[in-house]
Amino acid sequence: MDFSIKKINLVLAASFLVASAYAQNSTQNEYEEWRPSQNEYTDFDIGKLFSPDIVRNQLDVNFDFRSDHSRQNFSYPDRDGKLESSNFAGNISSYFSHYENTRKRISILTGSVTISGDYSSLKDELTYSNDNLTNVDNLSNSFQRNYLYLNWSNQWYFSNLFFMHYGINNGISYNFKQNEIKNQSEDSNEKQKEFRTSISTRLGVGYGRIENVRDARQAVYIANALSKKKVLNRKLSDDELFELSQIISTVKNKRFLDSRLRLIEEIKTVDSFLEDNDLLVDNGATYFTTLYDMWQYGDLFSRRSGYELSFIVSHGHSYQNTKYTPVMRDVIYNYTNWPHVSLDFRYDKPFKLNWQHSLDATVFGSHASSYLQNRETGNDYKKNSAKHTRYSAYVNYSLGYYPNTRTNIQVTASQSITKDKYDDGIDSMWYSTMIGPNLYYYFSPNLRLTGECRFIYEPRRKKWNEGFYHNSNSISSLFNIQLTYSIF
């Protein structure tokens, strides 16, 4: 275990050093972003700024395909064998989001569609030398998943800080599984069809507001980079930085299907602001390439400022129907989360431009019931119902560091406590403690390296009404490196 943790730490540290070295080397001759002494706006507080009325639309389409094939030959004194296995998996997904932020309302509409499939096969062949007989086992499994999800969330402000929250989300899925077995003694083909749907509504009130200040940070990046290139004749005032960040937010509302037209419009708008305020000494190639670079890289990471305290009541219901063939079996499962009451607190605070505090805390309680109907061929439905109550508390803190436009390093720690009480007398209590760093590095606006490491400790306690109990302690770690390319 110690060796595994050391190995994970070593790999994460090496990844960070490589990315950092690359960032330092690639920017040393351009902006020297790693030298904060050259930043003329170190004391500027982006957290005091707010965005104008903005509208953002985003559509992502993802496709992935994976396959592997293996073959193994082996022999014993009395038999020879061959083992072949294959696996194919693919996924097509699309994600859409519509975001509106005005002084009166914050609205988010998101939707996603996913179609995925997985097929695996295994062929095990044995030939016995004594009688020259061959046994062949063929196993195959296929799985298809189709999923549609919609979520609509609103915060309507009565005043600058008091708001009403309401929303709804809905998910629908259809899954198909098939398992086939063929050999000398058995020939079976089992199928499972599953339909599942769920819906949940939310209503509540709250106090506070969290502003997205990403565009304000980009305005500072632009001003500082142009100053380093000596194309500005003076330092921008706080009011001018505020105005520039508002212009950046406004021009991003104008979206074109042609990304070139969009970029031309955005660069022209920022250039007009600098020209109108007589800030430019030189507007040649150095100026435009610097502005272009900061526009491409200056808003890669989300920055937020503010706090929200909200009280939310939600109600949800899910339905699931699963049919099995050729052994006819029909299972209907209904689950209802009657009241789900939560008190949520969120806090985000940027400081010293390159640092960020983020805190999320939630306390909630819910009472749920489930209803199961199970019917086999020729029988009536067997019915079973159960109820349980859950109480939970969760807190998560993250410290983020943004040394330059390409890099974000975060250290996150969280703690949760959950208690479940069932109507059959079973009580359970479990805790989860997590700590770990994240690294995000952009080689280009479309190519990102992500490194993630987690250390988790989870003790669990379960007690039955007969006095029997079960205790367990789990320690686990997670390490992941991912390279992501965004087509658009």
C-alpha cells in the first residue's frame, strides 16, 4: 500500500513538473507569466466585479470507440487449449446548455443524449490428446444503453440578494442486455429489457449571489500582457478594467456558426475599446498577436465570487420495468422520494488574482419509499414495499492556484456523514473523508492534460434489530491521467 501511494505521488509530481517546465519554457520569451513581480495588477480584486446581462449557449458532441482482442495458446500433457477474447465498445453523446444571467434571473437549461454499446465474446477450445475430442465453449455478452436527460433550474431575485429557486429534471433510459452460451451441454440465450424514467421538482428560497468573474480575470490578463509588450502608454484604471470586463462579457453574447467571424467580431470590439481610450502606443503585429493569444487562453478556467445560502424542498419519483426472457419474469420497481429538504451554502472567493477559495456545505434529510412487484410465468405479482429515512451532512473545500493562463492546480478536501434508518429495523452510518490534488494544463485551447489523485477513508457501521452489527473500514486511492481534445 505504501509503495502504491509513493508510486502515485511520484507519477503525479512528474506530470506536474513536466507541464510546469513546458509552461515556463513556452512562455519565457513571450509573457514570463510565472514571474508575478511583472504583474502590474497584483492588488486588483476581480471579486468585486459583476457581469452584465449575458447569454451563453454550448453544444458538445463526443464520440469514442474502444476495442481489444487477445489470443492465448497453451498445452498440457493430456490436452491442448486455445482461448480467444474480443471486446468492442462505443459511445456517442451530445450535451447542450443554455445559460442566462441577468440582475433579475439566473436560468440554466441543460440536456444530454447518450447512445452507447458494448459487445464481448469469449471462445474456449480444449482438445484432448487421448481421444482427440474437442470441447468448445462460446460465451458472448452485449449491452446497449440509450439515455435522455433534461434539467431546468432558475433563481428569480426579488432584490439584489433575496431569490426564489425552482426547477425540474427528468431522465429516461432504455437498456438492452443479452447473454449467449453455446457448448456441447448448453445452448442458452438470455435477454433483459429495461425501461427507466425519473422526475424531480425543486422549490426553495435563498439569499446571496455568486458572480462569474472569469471575464474580469481575462481583462486583467489582456491588460497585463499588453503592458509587458510595451504597447500601452499607461496602466488601466480600476474603472477601465471593470468596463473592459463588461465589454468582454457582452461581445461573447454574439455567437456565429463560423468561428472565424466570431473571433473577428470579438477582437475588433476589444481593439475599439483600447483605441477609444487612447491606451495604445503601438497597434502593430506585436499588439494583435498578444491580444489574440490572451483572448484564446485568458478564459480557460472558471472563476467565481460570492456566496449563496438556500433552503430547498424537492420531491422525486422513479419508475423501472425490467423484463427477462426466455424465462418469463417481469419486475416493476417504483421509488418515491417524498420530501427531500436541504440547507445549502456555497462560497467562492478569488484573492491575489491567482488564488481561489471554494466551499460547499449541505445538510439534508429525506424520507423515501419503494414498491417492488415481481411476477414469473403463470404466477401473480409478488409485492414488497419498504421505507427508509436518510440524514446527511457534507462539506467540501478547495484551494485553487492559477499561475498562468494555461495551468490550474487544486487541492480538495471533503467530509461527509450519512445515516440511514429502514423500517425493518436496520440502521447504518457511514463516513467518507477525501483529500487530493488536481492538475489541469492546456497545451492549446483544444488540448488539455488532466491529472487527478484521491485518497479516501470510509468507515461504515451497520446494525440489525436482532443486535447483530457489522463494522468495516476502507482505505482507497485513485489516480488518473487524461488527455482531452475538443473538436470545437
